[in-house]
Amino acid sequence: MRKILIHLLGGFTLKEIQESNTNSAEIGSYMTLVKIRAYAQSLNGLSADEWCKKMYNLINEEIKQYDKE
């Protein structure tokens, strides 16, 4: 009964919110990994040292963005 009342009032249960946050985190992680993979593929043909430096910089930039948020 409580769950029905919460939904009728336009709300969500705690369990639904937790599941939604988990899905959001998974989607965010997935999108970050896709971005990193695409960038790594775009660097194809560089020397190993140059490739590593650029990938390291990208990962650090991603971490800084999360720290700002």
C-alpha cells in the first residue's frame, strides 16, 4: 500500500532510487570507457612512448573532471 501511495504522489521508493543511481553510475562508467577506447584508437600509429603519454594525460583529465563534480 505504501509503495502504491508513493507512486501515486509521483515519488520513488528508496530501493528504486538506489537502483536508478546504480544504473546511472554504470552508464557513466561505460561512456567514459568508450571515450577512452575511441581516443586510444585515434592514436594508432604513434610511438609507444607518445601513445602512453597521451593516454595518461587523457585519464588524468577525466579524473580532474570527476573531482570538480
